[in-house]
Amino acid sequence: MTIAHLIRKIPDYAKDVKSNLDLIFIQDKHDLSKLQLYGVSLSVAYLLNNERLLNSIRAEAKMFLEEVDADACKTAAVVMSMMNSYHGFMKDIDNTDMSDKMFGLETEEFLNCSAKIEDFDIYCLSVSILLGCHYSCNTYTAKLRGRNITNDMINDICRIVSVLKATRD
């Protein structure tokens, strides 16, 4: 199934979702490269675990992503899910004895990712947006701005994540 086919399957009550998917994927209205667009989309689809969405994105992502990039999307989805849960807990607790603790989490795969660091950080930001992790969203936004990723590009990442999330609802 292609993304165009997925768009046609979205019910009429979700016309805005249809329209936004069309703008992003069909009309190409964003400032990201195709690799970044499909990397963001694949990372989000892996985390959402929506087979229909994942198959649609994966079918087209193969044209733009190398295997190392697709693996980076999976790594971002898995490791950032773990990290975002950890950061969320540490932020929410009132116990100062705990809130100043270091991670203590294994992140070897995360640190050894072979994809271009800028793209991997984009995938990590995507997952963090989806999971609503304030700490990670701020961290990755700052990193990306330091790598000359524009505010328009960061807005596009957030827009793509939001629209893809709505396709599962």
C-alpha cells in the first residue's frame, strides 16, 4: 500500500488529516530532504506500531533511505521511548534525592548509530515530540539549531509527527 492509497482510505470525518498528508507527501510542502521526511515518518510509524501506516511509509521510504537510515529510525523509536519514559519520571517526581541522579541506562546502540548524526537527531526529536518529552524535545531542538536546522524545518518535523499520529486515531 502506498501513502496515496492510505490517504484515500482515511474517512471523511478526518478530511483535515487527509489534506495535511496530501500537503506533506504528495505536494511536498515542507523544508526537509526526502531522507529526513521519510526518516521522521518511519521513526513515528515504528513507535505508533500501526501496521497499515508502517507498511505505507516503509514501501516509499525504501526509495530514499539506506538500510543504515532505516535501522536508525528503529533505534530512535526504541531508545528514545526508554529515555523519554525515564526523563518523564525524573521530571515528575518531587524527590530531590532522585531527580539529580544520572541515567544509569544502557544506550550502546544509541551511541553507535551509523546514520548521519543530524538525521539521527531529527528522528530522536520526532519520537520525543510524539511521546511529549519536554526534556528531550528541548535537548534535540537545541542540538538541531546548532547544526543549522531552521525553525521551519523543526516546525515541519512537528507537523509531520502530529499528522501521522492522527492517522492512527
